[in-house]
Amino acid sequence: MTTSLCPLCHSDVIIDDEAYEHDLVTCTNCGKDLEITSLIPLTLEAIPEE
């Protein structure tokens, strides 16, 4: 497992080693859903509220 910073609250988000680009993860600190937009470097982006 690896971690990346949440773009909203800057907490560490744990990412599974078998994750793929465009997978969804949830920040355990702020509860927001995030999309993996890049694996190298590992980048997360907040999913807009509808």
C-alpha cells in the first residue's frame, strides 16, 4: 500500500498497490470521494458534487 495527499484536507489517503488510474478512493479524514488521475506520480482529484 502507498499513500497520497487528499487535495481537499491534505491528509494521507491509503491507496492499494493494485489500484488503477480512474479508480475511486475515499479520504478517511474528510469523507470525500477522490479519483486517481495518475499513477506516476500518484495524483488524486476530488469528484465534483452533483
